[in-house]
Amino acid sequence: MYNHIEYSHIFTAPASIRARIAEATPFIGFARLLLICNLSWKARLYIGKSAREEARYEAEDEWELHVENWSYR
């Protein structure tokens, strides 16, 4: 029976491919970081926008109640 450790070199990538992967790894990491930052920025922008809209609608409702209360006096 063959031992898989003896033949593990068959399944490893050639040195040139490993070198290309090693060169690309920092770039890939940086690109992932930019993507995450961009998406989180857009999410915060969307959350902030929806919170501002909610506050505006709430203020409009309060103002309408205020006007109604004063109109009945």
C-alpha cells in the first residue's frame, strides 16, 4: 500500500504558481479590505438616511398634532 506522504509532492502546485499566489495575496487582501470598507460605508449611509427619514416623519407627525391641538383651542 502506498503512503500518501511519499506522493504528496504530486498534489502541490509548482513553484511558479506558488510565487504568483504569494505575490497576489497582499493585493487580494487589500482589495477585500476596500470592498468591506465600501460596503460598510454604504450600509452606514443607508442606515443613517433611513434614520433621518424616520426622524423627519416623526417630527412632521408631532408638528401636525401640535397644530391640531392649537386649532381646537
